[in-house]
Amino acid sequence: MRLPTMSVAYRKVGAAFAVAALAACGPLSVTDAYAFKIFGMRFFEKDEEPNDIVDPVNFTLTLNESSADPDLKEALENSSRLFQDKDKPVSGDLGLAIKARDDRDRLLAALYEQARYGGTVAVKVNGQDIDTLPPDPVFPDGAPVPVEITVTPGPVFTLGDVVLKGDAVGRRPDEYLKSGARADSTLIIKAGEKIVEDLKEEGRPLAKLVERSVVADHATNTVDVTIAAEGGPVAPVGTVTVNGTKTVDPTFVADYSRLNGGKPYSPEALRKASDRLRQLGVFSSITIKQANELAPDGTIPMTIEVSEGKQRYFGAGAQYSTTDGFGLQGYWGHRNLFGRAESLRLEGSVSRIGETTDVGSLDYSAGLLFAKPGAFGPASTFNASLKAQLLDPDAYKATIFTGAAGATFELSDTDTVSAGGEVSWADVEDAFGKNEYLTASIPIEYIRDTRDNKLNPTTGYRASINAKPSYEINGQSFFSSFEGSAAAYVGLGAENRFVLAGRLGAGVIAGGDGLASIPANRRFYLGGGGTVRGYSYQEISPRNGDDEILGGRSYVNGTVEARIGITDTIGIVPFIDAGTVSAKTAPDFSDIRAGAGIGLRYNTPFGPIRLDVAVPLNPYPGGTKYGIYAGIGQSF
């Protein structure tokens, strides 16, 4: 593909724009390999020794910059390789000269990124101008070689005339660049990329820039920009080829990507296809490429290149709260059981460790989970599970076995619906005595999720509503539970450093022949790190005359958090939770319990590590006085 041409008024602008373009596409530095890294810290890494460098040459650096602009100073220092590596020797005298010449182009690019097109960069090595050095310079041995860089920034330029040509004609120039605004080179580069992106969104896969000229007027300190683009023909997606699979069926990959032949071409569709395949968990890398020319039938052929990752995995997790003790989880899984990304996961957990010394009073669970993506079409997933639980919270003691199967369907990028069947056997001992339940249910759920980040959202919302019609076979009793919840996030300030988050949930149980006819594990309770902090797990509930926890038929709970970023990795979160559980189908709000506290967050690539401290604002007599909760991920 021919690269777009650029005409400039100053001979160094072209080189600087090239460097700026590379910077816009991704980081220019290459990090060293390391053996182990967690929470941003490296372990078992071997530091590079000066003796590892052939013919090491030490140098001293003086970087002169007179603008008194701290942002410009930081940008220059970040762009200079000599400044970043000032404590490291270079390889040979020629290596120092090459690095110095490279720094000049990089510093000019940094000036243009700051809209300073009249700036100059002078570099001297050992007192001699870089342009007058011989092809293979030799510097004196012994003392470090002095390098002096003098940056004269010049004035800040603004945008003058912005002209669009070719297939970009008809679009408003101020949608991409506004006259009078700062003329940062990165903004000009991104404007050209955005024009091409917009043309491609019209179904033109071969859209490209044919000209991007920047002319600087040093008399008025303005730059005139001309951008020309060629859209090419509108073409649908053609043949989809899959390369790189070993154990995964390539036909499945093509189908699951939903890049079906005949569909309109769209860059957004390509991004969604890549995300969709990545979420399968079977590939370590995914690249979707389009052909450089149309096929004879007028379609654009696509190639999906994948690299398969490890198919088997295992892991462990833990959480802690002063009210509920320690919890430990472990799991093993297979991501590609039969060649079409079928997953099998075996998991187990133990919780409430430390809350009691009786091992028999801990909570245990084990489960076997199976998922088959694309079972009923590319937008569907079949799920099946078998679970066993031994539970002994304050409200009841139960042995529960559950088998379930169902399917989830993606209605859109944000909407999913699921339905299935479930059979559960429970042997329960609670305030109503010892009872055995055999319950058949049909769980149905609808979810809309517009959050920008599932692990640490800053904008968007997640809303869900579910119904679970049930028939308790032993007692021949019908009942149904209905629950709904909504959580919303609003980011404020620079880079969404302040996020206001709120959640509201409610549920009701209708039917049944009294509360005792409903299994204890199906009744409603609140309290603990996931609902109302400051109270212990399931502490909020209707009670009988002996102060025994009964569980309820309805509940309402809400949470408000202010997530405040102190640094890029550390944040604090003041919060307040409140909720009520009623014995009646309609909440009566006669007993509202609230808790308040503050949390600490440490951001990691796999989500924030959470530590919350909360106190109940109206505790039960003899109940929990405070709660400390630790885990991974935001509270909601």
C-alpha cells in the first residue's frame, strides 16, 4: 500500500512526523524479559551488567531547555534516549554518535507534539556539532564523553486552514481539527487516521490516506493542514480463512467470529470478532487481516491468524473478612475439550475458616462446570453444572446437591438472555426444624451491561432481572422468586480519577405454603461483603421470638460508593450500604439496617485488590460490631 505523501515548510518536520506517528501507534521502548512479575514488581530478574556491553563508552549529558514549561521539559526528557539511559554506557564511539543523532529526531518530534514547529535542537558530542562528526568518530579514552543538547523550543503554533480533499470532501473539517486550536502533531496524525476510519465504517475496506501535508507559517505561528483520502469501493466481507489452529476446529473459529461472508465490512465488526474469539480463552494471540485488494466477486477476503495457548490451567484464590473468616478456592480446567472451545472446570472452596474451630461447621462446596460456545449458533452458549455444598451459616445447616443445564444467547453487544432447568435436593436444619426439599426450577435471566470495564468500571451500567419459577416436589408447593438489580457508574475529573458508583437491588418470593415450605437456601438474607458491609453474612433477616434467623420473602438493598484515585494504582473508597429483609412478599421497611466505612484499592492488571472496613450504624444486640473485608475486584 502506498504511503501518503506529506509536504512541509521545514526540512525536519517530515522526520519528526514519522517518529511522532510511531509514537502514536505504540510505545517505542522495548522492555527486558523477566522471570516473574506481580503487582508491577519484578522478581528473579538479572540486571544488565556494564561488562555485557561490547566496547562500553560512558558519557555525561547536559540537556538545556529554556522554556520554563514543565510539561515540555517532561516530554523532552521522556523522548530522549540519552536522558533515559544517562547512567548506562553505550556500545562504542559510533554507538554514541548514532544515539545522539537519533535523539535529535526524537526531540524534534517531541517539540512538534507540543505544537512547537519553530523549535531547533543542537547536539554536540565531545564539543563538536553532531553534523560535523566523521562517519566513524573516535573519542578520547578515559573520562566520560560529554554530550550537550540545546533545545530552543520556539513559540506554540495553532491550526490555520484545514482542507479536506478527495473522498474526505463533504465532511466538516472541524470534526477532525479545529482552526485556532493547538497544532499538536499527534492531533494531526490522529485526524488523518479518523478520516480513514470513518470511510471504512461506510463499508469501504480499502480506504487510505493519499496526502497529509503540513505547512508551517513562522510569521503567524500557524500551520495549514491538508488531508486527502481515497475511500475505494464499498465491499462486503468475502471468504474468511483461519490460519494457525492446531487442535481447534478452524471452521468453528470462522463461524464464531461472525464475520460471515456477505455481511457489510466494518472495522467495528473486526474488533468485536477479535474480542469474541479472545474471550474463548483458547488463543494466546489473535490477528484479523483484510486482503489488500478485492476478490473477483467484489468482496474483501479476510484472514484470522491465531496462536493457541495452553489448554489446561489451574489456580487458587482467597478472601477474608473479620465477620466471615477466611475463604479458599481452587480450580482446574480445560479450555478446548473436544476441539470447539468446549470448557470443563472443576472447582472447590472452603469458607468461614477461623470463624469456628469445628471443621464440620465450615462451608464446603465443589462443582463441575461445562460450557459449549456456539451450541445453538454463534451467539449462544450451552452450560451445564453439577454442584455439591455443605453449608453451616448462622441461619441454617444444609447439605445441597444441584444439577442444572441451560443456554445463554447474546441478543446484542450489551444484552444477553439465559434460560434453563435446575433440580436441587437439600437437607436443611433451621428454625423450622429438619426438612428435606426436592425442588425443580426454571431459571430465566435478562442482563444489559454497558460498563466500559468489567473488573473496574468507570462509566456505564449493568442491569439484570431474573425469575425462577419452582416446584417443591416433597411438599407439592409452587413458589417463584423474582430479583432485579441495577448498578451505575459515573466517572468525573481527569482520566475518571473520581468514580461515583451506585447499586440498587430488590427481590420477592411469591407462592409457597408458608415460609417453611421454601428451602432455607432460597429465602432472602442480607449482610456481608457483597450486600451490607459491617454485618456478618446473612445477619440481616427476619427473626422469631428466640432471635433465630428465618430468612425472608422480600428484600431491598442499596449501595453508594465514591471511588477516588489517589495515584494510578492506589485509591480510597468511602461507602454506605443499606438494606431490609421482610417476612412478607411486599417489603415493609420496618427494619432497615445500614453500614458505612472506607476502603482501600490497589489496581492490578487482573482487577483491583480490595480492603474494606465497615461498621453497622444500627447493629443487632450482641451482633457484629465491625467488619474487615479483603478480596479481588470492586464490591460491585
